[in-house]
Amino acid sequence: MQHLLVTGGTGFIGTALCRHLLDRGYRLTILTRDTGQSGLIRHDAAAYVSSLDEIATDGATDGIINLAGQSLNSGRWNARLKQQFIDSRVDTTRAIVEWAGQQNPPPRTLISGSAIGWYGHHEDTPLTEDSVANDGFSHRLCQRWEQAAHAAEAFGMRVTCMRIGIVLESDGGPLREMLPAFRLGAGGPMGTGLQYWSWIHRKDLVRLIDFALGDPGLRGPVNATAPAPLPQREFARALGDALHRPARAPMPAFMARILLGEFADELLLRGQRVLPQKALNCGFRFEFPELPGALADILDSD
């Protein structure tokens, strides 16, 4: 039984990941700000701490999964909130790496969160892990986040940075926000609808993180997206088809900007066509490579 330290283990992705890892026989220490939450996973192999100081530095931790970070959908963006996005990711990652360096021996592996925002805004150019980035806030945020994680290599750790796309499940993420309107037949494309959305079913993301734990060939940046990204208007059409509702009510770009400000420009109205080249090359197989199958699974279990 391997022992893992997980940060962000009570969030939208982390909760599903921890359940999966516990089912697989891992022992988990989960770092969370609120160890008294009623929604915490109750399991003999799961322990909760609110500080790294509560974990013994005795070399008993085999790996770290770092998913900590304030949600980018936390309100209308301003300078203060954007700094919180940075601090919650970069400072936490630095603290984890410093803690790992005090272990004897250090954990073997650090799998750290990142996002496809690293690439900045692109049109329809396919992007792999070898592609270059365009500058912007999302790129600078992810770049600093990844740099903080790669500092763990100084302690001999394998570092994998998961560049996560749009994560789909009905209990969180953008799909939860979209479903009410689409169920009423009031959904549709955003802006031009030509911007690519690179998505992944949460089940496949959890499986890919687990896969990365056991594959020493997965290091550096890894695109955590399904192999079939598609323009947002096609995403909207597929969601409407899955719900048997029309999806022709567009949200003009100016309205998205009025409602959501810079968040709309950074994450909704512009996009990236990201491909999971490393994962595929290492033999990972997606359970939900195409959007219709992913939506069918999500909505059938909703």
C-alpha cells in the first residue's frame, strides 16, 4: 500500500480522485483548510491534516498529488482576486516542495496541477506538449505554477504537471453552470462559437492521474484533455442533442463580458485545441474519447 499526500483533495476533482485512489488501495493524507467538513470522505485509509507540520518527515510518503488552487470562477476578476489565484497555487506548491525536500528519502513523484491556459490563446492550431505559448494572464499563472513544481527535481523527484482542460461532470465545473439553461432549451454557443474547447470527462482525468503515478515515462507537462477537442458551437450542439433540446440561443460576446468580465475572455470566448500526445504515446486509453459518449455517461448518472 503506497502512501500519498494529496492537496485539493476535497474539491471538484480531488474528491473523485481520492475515492478512486482509496478504492485502488492507496493510503492518503489529505491536506485541507477545513478538516471538519461534513462532506469529507470517511475511510480508514484517509487521514486529514490542516498543515504540513502535522505530517511526520520520516520518508513515509511515496508520492504527492498537488491540486490546490482557488477556483478561477470565484467572482469577477480584479487585481486582488488574480493575485489570490497565483498565491493559492504558487505559494502552496512551493511549501509542498520545501516539505518534500525535508523527507528522508523524499517522495519519488510529484504530480502537480496546471492547466491548458499555459498555452495562452490560439485559434485552431493543434497543440501538443511541445507547442509554444502565447503570453497572457493564464499563461503567466500556469508558468509560475509549473516552475514552482519543477523545483522538486532538485530532490530527485519525478515531476509531472497535468495541464488540465475543461473538466466535465454534472456536480461541478462549467457543465453544472450550463445545464439549467440547456435543459430549458435556452442554451447555445458563446461568442462566435469557433473557439476550441479542450475537455475531459472527470473519470478519465482521475484515471490519467492514477496512470501517471505508475508510469515513470510521464514527466514534465502532460495534456489532460480528451483526444477530440471541438469548437464551442459544436460542444453546445452536442449538449443540446444529449438533452433532446434545441441549442441555438447564442450568448453574444459583449453579454458574456458584461456578466463575467475578464473571466469570459480568458476562459470562454477564446480557447485552445489541445491534444494529449504524451498520454497516448505512453499507452493511456480514454474511456470517453468523444464528447457524445462522455455526455451520455454524465447525464445518465445525473
